[in-house]
Amino acid sequence: MFIGLIGFYQNSNGDWGENLLNKVASKAIEHLFTRSDSVKVEVKCNPTSKLLQGTIDSFQMKGQGLVIRSRFPYYGDVF
């Protein structure tokens, strides 16, 4: 897991917090699909401290070869 994050610091595009968020969001969304060739998420937030308030400026997702799950796990009543 840490090996995937090490290559992250070498990417000079954007803030390291945005890069971390993009990587985590990409992996989380990838698990919503039965199969995926690639999933890339870009979250933009300026200043980065807006993330602490739960707000972002933009969200973009690109994917290829995505197959959505036919059934999601049921965890009981939410309410």
C-alpha cells in the first residue's frame, strides 16, 4: 500500500494533499465496479483547507472498461 503512495510525491502537479485525495478517491471508486481497466479522479480545491469544511471546487472522474456491479451488498435499514 505504501509503495503506491511513494510515487505520489514525485508528481509535481498540484498540492500533495490534492494528490493524496485523488489517489484515495480513485481507489475507493474503483471498488464500486466489478471490473475496471482504469479509474482516475481529479479533485480540485483551493485553498486546500476547504477540504476540512467538506467543500471542493471541482470533481472530475475518467474511467475505462468499467463494469458496474449487478448487486451491492445489503447492510440492513439505513434509517
